Amino acid sequence: MTDLNWLAVTPEIVLLGMACLVALLDLFVTCPQRRPTYYLTLASLAAVAGLHLCALDDGSSVYAMQKMVVTDAMGHLLSLSATLAVAASLVYAQVYAGPRDMLKGELFTLSLFALLGISIMIIGNNFLSIYLGLELMSLSLYALVALRRDHAQSTEAAMKYFVLGALASGFLLYGLSMMYGATGSLDIGEVYKATLTGQINKQVLAFGVVFIVAGLAFKLGVVP
């Protein structure tokens, strides 16, 4: 199926809904340790992990959102691993963030949105959807780095991360535009077919790949 196929992206929809719900309910939490928010976040992660586990039984590849995303066993496995990693991080955060006055509702909400960005990147079948997932993850991480507002080094690190991230986004978008100009598509499968046929501007494509790799390297912290 190549239409919208909302069922194929059920874990991501649930994750988005729970992230918004956590952000809303945290407004009414008065406990300094944010226990209700913490437990609701873990329950949300458990639900998302359960959906990925159930989907692992079906090894078929399912396209959705007009082929913008594709779900398969490997994608569900990677998303499950990311979900468990975020859950483990939040469990550890109870010990680390408490004494540093970082146990705020934003910690849990932004963690869920960062995970959503990771999940979108994993299931992305188009460079545009991968880019959107990367930006969602990056924006969440910028805010998480600056979560300790009264700490000068935290604020400085967040500002540097944001500036480098903005620069990397420019590189990445420019590279994607060159790739689109060379191949006529941002769909991963179509780009692959275009490179096989050889009916492309190889020089433009090479420059585009260089900019994409440079942007991803900045985003992932490989350089500087």
C-alpha cells in the first residue's frame, strides 16, 4: 500500500500523542520530583515499545504517507532499541538530574519528541522525511542541553550546539537540493535507480553528497 496508511505509523502517532499529553498534564503537577510525569512518560515508552514488539512478528515492508516512510522488521527493531535507550536514560536522570534542579516537565516532554525524531529518521524512505526527523530530534536536544538554566556552561553549550546545528542544516539542505537537481527525486529508491541508469549529472550529485555528509557529520557530532 502506498497511500497514507496511518496504521503503519501507529507507534509514531501514539508517541506524538503521548508527548503532547505529558506536556499538558505536567502543567497540573505540583510534586517537585515530577513523579506523575515520570511514570506517565515511562508508561508511554512501554506502550510504544509494545507496539514495536507486536509489529516485529510481521516481517513485510509497508509503505505509508505516499512512500515517504517505510516500516519493516529492521525499522521496528531499531525504534524499539531507541525507545529502550530513552527509557533507561530517564531512569538514570532521576538520580542525575534531581540534585541539579533539572527534573522539570520539559525533560520528559523533550525526550519523547527527540525519540519521535529518531523514529521518523528510522522509517524515512525519503530524504525530506529523514531531514524533518533529524531537525525534530536536534531541536529537542538543543533545549535539553540548556535545561540547566542557571548554569553558564550549559547555556554556552546549548548556544554553540544551536549555531553549529543551524550551519549543518544549511549544508544538509543545500546538499539535498543539489541531489534533487541531479536525480529529479528525493525518494531513496528513485535516487538509487537514477544512479544505476547513469542519466544524471554526476558532478552535481557528488557535490550534493559532500554537503549532505558534511551536514550529517556536524549534526551527529562527528566534527568538529
